[in-house]
Amino acid sequence: MTFVARRLPSHRGQAAWAEILGPGARYPRLEGDLNADVVVIGAGFAGLSAARRVLQLRPDARVVVLEAGRIAEGAAGRNSGFMIDLPHDLASEDYAGAGDDRTLTRLNRAAIAFGQEAVAEYGLSRDVFDPAGKVNGAATSQGDAHNRSYAKHLANLSEPSEWLDAQAMHALTGSRHYRSGLYTPGTVMLQPAGYIRGLAAGVQQRARVFETSPVLSFTRAGPSWTLKTPKGRVVADQVITAVNGHLESFGIARGRLLQLFLFASMTAPLDADARVRLGGAARWGVTPSDPMGTTMRRIDAGQGGHRIITRTAAVVRPSLVPKAHDMRRAARLHVQKFTERFPTLSGVKQQYTWGGHLCLSLNGVAHTREVDHNLFSACVQNGLGTARGTLTGIAAAERACGHTSDITRYFDAEDDLKRLPPQPFATWGANAFLRWKEWRAGAE
């Protein structure tokens, strides 16, 4: 059995989270031949979590991690950094899931605990993994109603939340845009590039990590797999693919994955005068009460500078590459949304704009299974790459090691991926639906 990459990861816009931290550690490009027990394809949340979990279960395993680009400059480093513990269904009206939310919350917290243990083990700072919680912000009566509905759902789950009025939202964010907010304490706010860099450095202590080494193909001959990169080759007993939507690039789950891009912009550093005009706290994260609204986040010097991040605008691109006009539209929209929220900062420029790749399935399930003999997937995060990516990576590693847990049992019980409608109708319909959802979200 041979799987050949029809395309390689491609990104638009600079990886801002990595840029603001300055140059990171360089990892070698794979050149020549290697032998390994386990090869992990992808060094994002899923891949690095998988590598770490394999080494926990099999301390003597020879583990190799292959990253197509630079560490923390791919999809993981383009994440907005919300590692959320509670139900967060992007397809819903108010994030309340349709499944077993208690189980999902418990598993998400297991992912957060896994990350917290890695932070402690590898000596990472709170700047990259800050258990600060987050706020659902509401700007309209409809958004306020969504938050109240979500608060009732959380109360039914015996989960704490705190209602913030307009004055409290202004005190937190410096913005008078929000009429209310719902604070939940369990979210961890990541500096995603810093966290991924730290995780890679920690994993490298006991594994071999290579970057700029895209996998072009992997072939099974008997019990072993041979993976080819542009300059090298690895022969391994087991393979874990942790490439999210790029799974389809190897011909796996074709016609079942929605390849979605979300866009974000980050300001230039706010000078002392701008920070005084703004007021508010130095760090916060606000997700919109309507899942298709605008996410805002403020960071401080410890995370790469006093800056504000705006995330909104979504588009489906089966090619896995957003178009130039997608970027231009998103950049215009980000300026508009930023100015609406922070009119006192209207002169502040957006220094970076980028697109981040997400992958969704029609029925909201992951692709975490044994695809072929000793070939395991940790893919399809459904827009929840931090926590869900960590969980799928753990599940794939545990399967490879013959270990069973609540995490593996959860993914074992999921349905198969549903097939999408035929193209181009699937993409036309999805993009029309996204535009309608954005329009309906309005000021949110």
C-alpha cells in the first residue's frame, strides 16, 4: 500500500505568533536514511502530543517527527490560542454541543492537564500557557440571549460561569462595544507559537525532530513503512499521521473533509499612549457569543508585545490554499471590526494578517483510527485544534502502543466521517452558508 502526497502544506500571510517571538530553534532537514520505531508526520498540537505520549508509554522507542515547514509556523502557530475546556461546538447557535458535553469537558480537561504537565516538565513559562479563562462577549440583544442560553446550559452541567455587565466588559477590554459577557475560568490562553516551540524542544530531548522535511509518500512493504522526503527516507514499524485536513492530500478520507480557513490580523505594538487611551487589562480573550462572530484577544510584552488580535472571516477552499482576494477581504473586515470595538485606537495599524487552516467533517467527528496496518491517524479537529488536536494525538499514540483509555474509547465510539455532497456544490453551498452566518452574526 502506497500513499502519495498530491500537494504539500501552503500558507498565506506571515506566522505572526512566531514572528513576534523572534527566531526560534532550528531543526535539521532530514537527509539520508533513518530507522525508527514510530514516525509522526506533523509537528503541531496533535503530532507533538502523539510523540510525547508514545515516549511516555514506550520510553525506549525510537521516535522521529517530520514537519513539512518550520516548527510553529504552520497551522498550529496560526491558531488564536484558546485551549477551551467546555463545550464549544462551532456549528451551534451558542456553543452548546449536541452530544455528551460532560464527557467532552472531561476529555478537554485531560488535554489541558497533558499540556500543563508538559509545561512543567519542559520548564515553559506561564506566558505561553496561561490558565486565565475567557469571556464570551455579546454586543447585541441576540448575542446577550445566546450567552444567557449558554449560561443555563453550563448551569445544567454544574459548570461555573460569571456574568459580566457592560461596565465590567469595559473595565476588562477598554471597549464599550460589548453589552455583556460570560466569563468561564477553565480556558487556557496560549501563545501558540511559544507553546509549540517549547513542546518540540521538550520532545527533542528523547526523539529526533526534523523540519522543512515534508513527507512525499509512505509505503508499506510487509510489516514496515518507508517514508520519503525530498532529501531523506525513514523506515519505521509504525506511522502516525497528524496532519489534520492534509490527510486528504494522501488520498485518505477524500470527499469527506471540509477544508476551512479562518483569518486573523495582529496590530503593531501598542505604545504607552495607546495603552493609556485603551485602558483595560493587559491580557484577555473574548470569543463572540455567536460562533460566526469576531474573536478578539489582547496580549502583553511577555507574549510578544502589547498587541490586539482580531479573528473573523471564513472560507472553504478544497485546494487547501486561500486565494489572494480572501486575504484582502479578511484584512478589510478586520480593520472594520477592530475600529468598531476600539475607536480610540483607530490610528493603530494591523501589522500582520494571515490565514489559518482548519478541517471539519460534516458530522463533527474526528478521523482518529488505524487506517492500515500500523498506520494511525490523528486528524480532523473540527476547528478545535488545541484541545482536540492534543486528544487525537494522544489517542493515536495510545493505539500505536496498544494502550486503552477513556480517550481512545471516546474516539472508537465516534461514527465514520460523512461523505460531502459532490463538488463544486459542496464548496458553493458551504461558502454561501458561511457568508450568511457572518452576515447574521453582525456586530457580534
